[in-house]
Amino acid sequence: MLPTILLYTIIFLYGIIIGSFLNVVIYRLPLKENIVTTRSHCMNCGYQLHWYDLIPLFSWLLLGGKCRQCKAKISIQYPIIEALNGILYILVFMKCGVSVDSLLYCLLFSALLALSVIDFRTYEIPVGINYFILGLGILRVITDLPGWKGYLIGFLAVSVFLYLIYMLSGGRAMGGGDVKLMAACGLVLGWKLIIPAFLLGCILGSVIHILRMRFTGEDHVLAMGPYLAMGIAICALYGNEMITWYLGYIGL
């Protein structure tokens, strides 16, 4: 029990460290700012943050969610993204154990988390994040060469369908970033998981967005990235169980 708790604690700490970097990506990518060389600073007064201001999750809590220098409020997004990324990492390792799958899925989930926030705010999925996921897909194929056909079919299974919608609608019904996202994630998951991931994402998007329009007055324009990401994450971890349950339910 103790070694397991220690392992999950280390995984969580690693997750919140990556989550801290995700906050940098989320803020800077849409502004075309460098995510590596530019030092972290307060967006209000420009105060250059020191190492003790950058301890993931804990610095925000110790500072009471305010800048050390000017006392301006720091968005609660920062600790939420950090904590959520840590929790996702734990879920991945609980499901997949210490394995190559866990490493790939942790990186995938971090990318999905970042693109979800960016797409929710800007209605645009950064191409760089899609390329990063594509790189994970290539690694997935390399680590499972006997199943390469399934991953290649996954690359095309949903993305070709979405690309046709994109072309026929002139980009009004589906964004190009969504097409690239499903292609890259299809290469990571394979066709058996990317298809239910897409269907689940569409269902979640429809239900949640209708509720948002009903109760918050949200515009009818829908950022699909966050909902597709949710479907992908759920099916990455539990897709095989869902398929087995469904086939059993219909008697196959």
C-alpha cells in the first residue's frame, strides 16, 4: 500500500509540474509568444516571477491567488489546470500501470487539456499541438508495429469523414483543427477507439452546449475541440470496456 501511495504521489507531483507548463502554453500560444525563453511574469504589473512564485499549485495557494508585487488577482485557471493534469496522470497510471501506454496517454491528455482551453476561448486549435499529438501517434505505431494497420485506419477513419464535411461546408460546419485533431488522435488510439471517441464527443458537445445555451445564454457557435477531447480521453482509458459492454448488450 505504501509504495503505491508513494508512486501516485510522485505521479501527481509530476503531473502538476507539467500542468504549470500547460498554463504557459495556454496563455502564450494564441498570442504567438515564445513558450520557452520568455520568463514568467505578472500579466498586470510585469513582475518577474521567482522560483518560489512558480511552485505548481502551492504558490497560488500560499499567495492567496494574488500577485506578490501588485496584489492583482491571479486566475483560478492556474491551480485548476495544474491539479486536473495531476489527477489525469493518476487515472492513466491506475488504468494502464507503469507502461509505455501510460507515458503516451499522459502526454496525450496534457495536449488535449491545453487545446481544449485554447479552443474554448479562441475557437481555434493550435496546429503545433496537433503536430505534437501526431508525433505521439507515430511513437504509438513504433511501439506496437504488429498493429500498425489499425492505427493507420484510425488516422483516416474519422478524419476523412470530417474533411468531407469541412470541404462541402466551406469550413462553416467543421473546423480544420478538428479534422487534424481526429486524424492525429486516431493514429494514437486506432480505429476501434477513435470512432466511439468521436461519437461520444459529439454527444457530449450536443448535450452540454444545449444546456449552456439554455442556462447561460451561450451563443450557438460551438467549439468542438473540448468535447472531442473529452470523448478521446474517456475512450483511451475505458473504450474497450465500453465496446465490450455494448456488444454484450446487443447480443454480439
